[in-house]
Amino acid sequence: MARTSKIFPSHEMSIGVWWLVSLAVTAIVVGLGDFGLPLWIIPFCILWALTAGLPTLLAVIVTAVVVTPFGEFIPPAGLVICVAALSFAAHYAAFHFLVRWRKNRRTR
């Protein structure tokens, strides 16, 4: 975390970069999953999804659960926009939680 704060002086810029990286990796994993993942990639995908990609994974799950009853009425571009917006909100909340947790840990 210390290195990213030196590279990106504002936290908002770090959130944006991390969000874009997470969306790109998630898109690649979904694309690979559509054509069949090689077995050696699966542990890395699971590790990504449960650590750094968790906010994006949760956004995809929430979008799927909420949109399932209305799936016939929402175009695919709308789903992508919903996932991107929820993912950004989740990244923003997670990043600020981690920053606050880290500051509180230092003061103890």
C-alpha cells in the first residue's frame, strides 16, 4: 500500500486504477471461462476472485441475483453498466475501509 500511495498521490486515483485493472482481469477470466479454462489457470482465477477481485465478483453476483427476474427486459449493455457501477462502488467502499482500518491500526 505504501508504494501505491507514492505512485498515485490521491486515493481516488488509486481506486480508479485498481477498479480498471480488476474489471480487465475479470473480463479476461470470463472470456477464458467461456471457451474453457486450462486446469492450471483455475487456482489463479479462484485466488484472484477471492482476494483482489472480490468487489468485482460481488458486483457480478449482486447484478445476477437482482436482474434474474427482469433478464428479458435489460439489454446486455445495461448489465455491463450495472456491473461496472456496482463494482466501482464496491471498490470505493473496500478501499476506504482498508485505509481507515490501516490508520486505526497505526494509532493503537
